[in-house]
Amino acid sequence: MTTPHSAMRPTPGGGTRLHGYRATVAVAMSNYIEAGSIIALATSLTLWQEHFGLSNLAVGLAAALSANAFGAAVGAMIGGPLGDRYGRKFIYTYDLLLYMLGTAFIVFAGAPWMLFVGIVLTGIAVGAGVPVAWTYIAEEAPDDQRARHVGTAQLAWSLGPLVGFVLATALVPLGLLGSRIIFAHLFVIAFVTWWVRRGLAESDVWKESNAKQVALGRKRRGFRELISHPQNVKALLFLVGVYALWNTVAGQAGIFMPRVYQTAGVESAVAQNLLQVLVWGLTSAATFWGFMKYGDRVSRRLLYGIGALMAVAAWMILAFVPHVSMPLLIAYAVLWGVSAGIGAQAFYALWTAELFATAYRASAQGVLFFVARIAVGLLSYLFPTMLANQGVPFVGGIMVALLVASLVIGVLWTPDTAGKSLKEIERERYGADLDDAEVPAAR
């Protein structure tokens, strides 16, 4: 197992390969790019709507097809199984090339079809890359620092929107040109990340598992086994409850929050963006000082519960306070921002890697990411219309209900996996090392 301080290893050709924490950072950039794409679209949707004369339903469709929803869902169902079959690095050879093509379409969009093509391509690329990123990071992390390493991806996920909203605030005077510049910056980040990842080593855990299967002449464990074995079904249902419900809320907040602020009376685009800068700045801080620092050291049930309670409290402000003032919006931003740093997504990325065997770990990530993003997409299609017709309290009530369900599920069924190796967890859950034995009958 690599240590967090290992960085580069020599290769037979005399070059170097990324390992350890530098590899973690390189892979975690998938999350920066994913979240950055969502925010770049969120801060520009109104501008694209005005520029092309799009209806609210067309705006909802754009959001639904994006990296926030259906686009990512399709990509996840492609990338996850391919990552299990051909290796984690296989995905990184191609996903960012597709992402760069998509962002180029958006930067130079001169017609609605170019915008929509770019949105779909970036969504598919993000969906293919992010689940495999979480898988790779967890597999390469030391057993007693898995939350810290997985938290790096969560940190990158929060920095993407933070940078995106800062840029959006600074570029407000440029209008749609400013939004094109934000997408152009994502193109550059994607290119640099792709270049660095050429030195990425394959996951040692996947290589060991794959070598055993090849040596024993076994067929690769497939999708049917993933969704049929009782232990897998339990884990899938648990993680859908934890993540898909929470992410349905986060997906609306990520892409439509400026519209929510506007409906609540905040007309200034600068003020809307600054509220989001506060949200994401606190998310970054809570990820670093909360999840990364304490996720391997304190009760995960307690840490998860605190984050989930703060999320519920945040949306209760929007749902049940008759007149939402700026101080209350700031309170919402603080609660939601901190909760996102120590809450469902960080734990989902950690638990998904821990609760599934190596042979279908990335596929499980893909399935769960698919379900979560489909849920986001279905609500995203209707969200702008509901917000315009029913107002903030109505949509806020839906968000509160989803968050309460996620809170209860996560707290009641928190898995006991902290500090254990992935193989140890696998033996506890399945009764055997699946690389050395057939799947035992359900106990």
C-alpha cells in the first residue's frame, strides 16, 4: 500500500509514474471539473436563455441533460463497468478528451444546438470520470487515512464552484462573454489535468484482483452479480437513501440557486454569486477541517448526523420562514455550506468504495451515480417552472422532506468500516475474499 507521502515511482522506460497523494490530487480533479461545469452552467443559464430566447422548460431541459443530471448518469453507466473491466486508468485516457470537446462547443456556441451538444458531452465525460475517481482514490489510500484521501475529491468538488462563482462575480459586466470565459478556464484545467494524468499508475488493488482472476481463468464478475447478491442489494439501497435523496436537493441548489435567491428577492447577480461564494467557501473549509481531519478519527455516525441535521435546518429556513431576509439567506448559506463539507456526498464516496468488492466497485459507483443523477434530472426539468409558479416555500418543502429521509437512513445504518482494509471489509461482508473464492450463499 502506498503511503500518503509517496509521489513518484520510476518506470522501466526511465520515466516516472504518479503514486500516493499526488495521484490522489490528479484524480480528484475530476470533481473540480464536474462541479465547475455545473456552476458554470448555473451562472450562465439566464444569460443563455435571454440570448437564445429559451423557455423555462428549455432551461430545465438544459439542466437535466447536463453534468448535474442525465448526462452524468449516462456517463456513469458507461465509465463504471469499463473501469472494472479494463482498469481505472483506462477511463482517464479518454474522459477528459471528451470533456474538452464539450466545453469547446459551449465556449463557441452560436446556436442552441451547439450549447446543448456541449452540455451533453461534458455531462457524459463527467459521469464517466467521477465514480472511477472515487474508486481509485479509496483503493490507493492507506487504510487508516481513507477518509482523508477521499476527502481530497470532496475538497476539489467544493473548490470548483468556489472558483466558478468568484469568476462569475468578477465577470458579471461582460455578460455572456464572461460565461464563455468560465467554460474556457475549465477547458484549460481539463487539458492540464489530462496531461498530468498520463503519468498516473494503475490502481494496485485492481491490478492484484485482475491478475488473480486471469490466473484462475475466471470470467469477470458482472452486473448481474452486482445487483443480485444480497449484500450488494443492501448496500445499494442504503447508499441510494444516503446519496440519491441528498443529491437531488444538492443538484437543484447547485444549478438553480441563483434563481432561488432571485425569487426570494435578491435581484443583484453579484449578491447572488457572493452568497454562493460563501456557501462553497464554507464547504471547502468544512471538508478540510471537518471530514478530512476527523473522518478517520471520530464516530462517522456522529459526523454524518451533524452534517445532515445542518442541511435540514438550512432548507427549513427557505421552506418555512414567511419572509426570507438577507440575514436569513446568510444563515442558510452557512448551514448548507458547512453541511455539504461533512455530509452525504463525502460519506457516500467513502462508503461506496468500502462496501463493494474490487471486482465491481467502480460499477457500483456507476450504478449509484446513475440513479442519483437521474433523480436530479427528473426534478431539474420541472424545478424552474415550479419555482416560478409555486415559489420558494413549495420547492423548499420538497427539499426538506428528501433531506430528512437521507438523515434517518444514514444515521440508522452507518456501516462499521473505519480503519479496516478493503479486503477485511470484503471478507466480513461476503464471508470470503472474492478473488480467491466463489461468492458464498447469502447468510
